[in-house]
Amino acid sequence: QKINAIREGWRHPNLRVSGILVTKMDKRVRGHNQLLEELKSHQVLGRLICGVIPANEAVTYSHHRNQSLFTYDPRAAASKAYAQLVGRLARQFFGKRGE
């Protein structure tokens, strides 16, 4: 329903969902884990999960300093997760490096 509303509202009838990115995931919160497991077990939506980005203070701090997360703290858990996502998407859409 949400996708259809966006298609109509933005007048973009060919809009397709190619992935679901779970952000601000805190494994210490039972509700987060339950929701993620429900999403993963869903017959259709579970296959669309393309990444899980953990909740991380570095994201907030980098935003307040007007810096990219990679500049502010490249070793932060969220930085590493985003870097893995970018690599995976690059391989998916552009093939292996050098091809």
C-alpha cells in the first residue's frame, strides 16, 4: 500500500522496491530483534533485506559536525556496515571490479 501511495503521489508508476535497508538496529533491544526476525521470515520481504545498519552515536555526531560518517569515524560499526552495503550494491549493479 505504501509503495502504491508513493507511486501515485510522486507520479512514478514504474517505481519498484529492490531492497530493504534496516537502519538504527540495536541488538540490545528485544523488539528490534523480533521485528528483524519477522521481516527475515516473511516470504517476500525477507528476500529484499539488503543490509542492516546498527544504531551508532557516530552517525549523530558526524551529522552535527557536517561530516560524512566515513570522515568522522571510519572505524565505527555503522561506517563498516555502510561500506559493506556499498560494496555489495556495487557488485550487484556493476559487476566485479575490473569487468
